[in-house]
Amino acid sequence: MLLIPCPWCGQRNEDEFMCGGESARVRPDDPASTTDAQWSDYLYNSTNHKGVVREWWWHVNGCTKWFVIDRDTVTHAIQPASEEIS
Amino acid sequence: MSHFSIFSLARNALTGHKNWEKMWRSPDPKKEYDVVIIGGGGHGLGAAYYLAKDHGITNVAVVEKGWLGGGNTGRNTMTVRSNFLREDSVPFHELSIDLYHQLSKDLNYNLMVSKRGMITFIQSSAVNRIAMQMANTMHIYGAEYRMLSLPEIKQRVPIFSPSENMRLPILGGVYQPRASMVRHDAVAWGFARGADSRGVDIIQNCEVSGIRRESGAVTGVETNRGFIKAKKVGMAVAGHGSVVANMAGLRLPIVTQPLQAWVSEPIKPVLNEIVVIRSYYGTYLMQSDKGEIVIGQGCDPYASYAQRGTFSIIEDATNAMLEVFPSFSRLKLLRHWAGMLDMPFDGSPIISKTDVDGFYVDVAGSGGFKTTPAAAKTFAHLIARNESHPLTENLGLSRFQNGRLVQEGGVSANR
């Protein structure tokens, strides 16, 4: 059971959250000049890194805030990260 | 390889079981192979077996970082079924059931296939609709999938006694008679023995640390036992697909997620069929041949390589089971494990060429154990001929570029 550090609510049980995946994913700026391969990479591919990953979490059953944490996918150790949106 | 039979058993019993041959050799790696398969689980060993048997390619090595069948081949719930939604999934899984049912004979190795059948409970009109859609697709491919009324379920599963206060009462069920349980270790060992006897080198404790390439084509693998040159390399790893593909400079459309299962103490036979409760979460239970009740649910909802899962899944699925089988509340749980699924975006397997010439990937997706022989056979076809087997033409990586995803509702996924 993970304790997720919500920047608004503090440490809460993982059941209150949804994982939003890797935060490094960036939507291509200009869709018209983006190739199928680039779109496909943005939409479907992931780094799926074994180790520390920076990822989005959503406090869906709480304050509904989206925020970013650094989570180790092997040890499950968690560090809050600075990026956030409200 | 000596043939296993009632006579070999008697002969060895009379000599005190001291003269059984080793089931496979443990050779040192050669300098060069036609094909190197990374991963000595069911998929990798099976692919090597079919490369030798179907395509006559025997200069093959299977390299395994641990021991045979020690990955997800040893971390599943032994279930084989083909109740899927899409026309690309059903015939592929049907081939798997067909092969499993004849492999014990082909391999001269008892896979302990137990043809139990699977009942999925219907607890809402939405699930009923999907079950009927599945049944229609399956009937097109000759797979039997039929509705069961409540009295029929009671007759088949006498211990079935759902609580009257269930939030979603059970309205009926849908039944696949050919769903089976297969002894998981025997699959790896049977394929290993079959491949070894055809000349395949099986190299354990040999971890791949790099994939060497030259002008866009694979030339071999770096391992802790030195460089092994190879014309072709097939990746059949479970739970580390992204890690190994990354060595070839590739990114895959997968997320590694734990899939948990837990097991009670053994009891006398009470449950013949494999039973699925709340099919939208994929909570299921069955009784193993040893008498344990095996319980599981969909995979954990975030990426993890930890080979353990979150407790809320255990609590949730066990509660769901007790609503339908209250008498199981007395059982003690003995063991728990998590396999790591390389879960593709759409939940279906990926058996594909890649942008690196001569490097092929087999990503099992949600149901690695149930697809083992079909994936192995079609993966061997792809490696040998450099073109997809007809059954896996639509299961390649190209589907993530042309948008023709094979979205499966019937996978062990919470999505």
C-alpha cells in the first residue's frame, strides 16, 4: 500500500488516487508536421523505466488535484517533485 | 533423450530412481548461433522448440538470466481460455488451447492438462451484452461459449450460495467448456526437453546486458558469459520487455504492471470449474489439483517492477469471493505472488518485427501463460521466415501506427 504525498492533503492512501503515467510525455507542438511515427510514439510508447520515474498522480477521490511525484518502480520509494498544475 | 513411458518408469523404480537422465544439457555458449532467444520461460523455450521442429533451425540458443520458468511462467494461475472479444484474439487463443491439449503427447511430457471449464457470472446487462458479443465472435471460430441459467450454475457448482444482499446479484453465467488448467512448470520443462533434444542450447544464468547492432541490423548479444554472435535475436522476456528493447534502442507501447494471485490451504474437492466473479474487474477463483483455492483479480493500476502488489486488490477480490462463496471465509491464505505483465496499450499480445533488422519481439501482454504455445509457434514462424504468421498479422507493432488496435475487454486489466 503506497502513501502518496498530495501537495494539498498530505500523505494519503493510494486508493484515493489514479496514476496518470509518465510526466515526460509532451504533445507535439505542430500536428500538421508530425509524422505517424511521432504521433504513435507520443500516444502509445512509454519509457517504462525500471527505477525512478517522474509521473502524474490525480487525487481523484480527494481534492482532485493533479501533481507530480518521483516514484521508484522497483522499491516504491516516493519523493515529491516540484512540478504541479491546479 | 530417453523416452518417458510406463516401462521407463518401472525400470527406474526398480533401480531406485538413480539412473534418470538429465532432461537437458547445460552447454557453454558457442561463439555464434543462427538465432538467439532471450528469455527461458514458456514463450522462449517454446519458440526454440518450434524453430527446430517446424522450421528445421537447430543452431539456436536460449539465454536465461535465472533458471528455466522462473519468471512469469512460475507466476501465473495456470489458466488457459479463449473467451475474447476480437476476431484477432479468438483464433489465436483457440490455437493455444488446441496445442495445449495435444502437447503432452507431442512432447512426451505430462503437462497435467485439466479440462475444467470456466463459468463467468453475469451481474449486469452490460456484461450480458459483452458476453453475447463474445459468444458470437467465438462461434464464428468454432469455440463453444454458452449461456448458463442460475439453476444450471447451482447444479455445476453446488457450493455456490451467493448472498441475498449482493450489490450486483448474479443473473446467470456464460460457460466455456474447453477452458483448462495446465501445470505451469511442466510447460517450460517440456519445451526445454523437446528443444534440447533437437539440438537447441539452453544456457541458464546468462544475463543479456546489451544488443549489438551494425548499420541497423542486429549482430549479437552481450552477456555475462561473453559476446554471442547471432544472425537473429528474439526477445521473449516477461516483465522486462522495455528494459531489453531499450538495449536495442527501441521504445515499446507497454507498461509493466503487477498481476497478483493468492492461494489458500488445500481442501477437499469442492470446485470443478474456474469461476469468474465481477467480470469487469476480472475477479476469479479456482481449485488447483492440489486442492488449494487460487484467487486473483486484474492487474495493479500503476507501473511496477517490484514482483509484489498492493493490498487493496487482495482485500477487494477476497471480499467479492466471499459474497458468492461465504463458506470460504474459514480458509487460511498460505501464499501470495505477483507476476509482472508487460501490458501493451490495447491489452493484446505483440508478436512483431522491429525497426532493427533481425530483432523480433514477443510481448505477452495480459495473458502470457494462456498464449504460450500459440505465441511460441507464431513467433518461431516470424523469426524463421521474417514474416508474420497469418494469425498474428494484426498483432504487430504496426497497429500502433495505423491505429488498428486490438482492444480487448477480456484481459486482466483495470482499464
